Amino acid sequence: MSTNSLIADRIEIADLFSRFARLLDEKRWEDADTVFTDDVTVHSPRSGEIHGIDKVVGFMRQSEVEGEHAQHVTADLLVDVDGDQAAASANSLVYFYRDGRAPHLRSGLRLACTAVRTPEGWRLRESRTMVAWMQEN
């Protein structure tokens, strides 16, 4: 694989993590197919293990809290590309807040994902979220 191809893949996977955070922040569930494969598996402390994009979207919709917003900040992204698959990990800070108010809940997360190259671009086939810490006000 050429250096240019590897760099382009790493940039697209970094964008994938940003799209994932924005999808969650903006509650754009209809855009889940721009982030996940149809057969995605998601592991998280809140949901346990969920298989399939429709079930993941259903869980995200039912988890909404009226009037509550979130801001996800993703950093320290590491990507190891191996052909049409990549292992990627990152840290994420999440702030939960209500309009015009300071956050009432903060959390530090560790993300571990498997991304795959699809005809539409890179997508997450597996996502694992682990809580490192949580702080309530």
C-alpha cells in the first residue's frame, strides 16, 4: 500500500470518528448508515451488545432524554490499517447539558473500533465503548 493511500485511509477513518460524534450530538439517526455497516455490533455499558444497524438506531432513539444534549470530543485517535480493515481507538470526553446551562454530567470514554472499507467508504463494523470515569454535578 502506498504512503498516500495509507494517509488517505487514516484521514477518512479520523473523519468517521468525527461523523460518529456529530451523529450522536445532533441526534441524526437517519444518517447512521454513513457511520456503521448494516451488520454492525455495538458494545457499550448502557446497551450491552447490540447487533445490526436497525437495532443500534432503535436503541439510540429510545435513549434520548428530552431537553438533554451531548457534546462528544474525540482525541488521541490511533489507527492501524491492514488492507480493507482497520483497528482504531480513541479517547472521548462527553458533556451532557441542557440549553444555556453548564454540563450536569461528564464522562471519559475509551473507544475501540473495527472499521472496514465499503463501496461507500470506511464504516464501523464493531464499536466498543468503555467508561473510564464519570462525574455528576
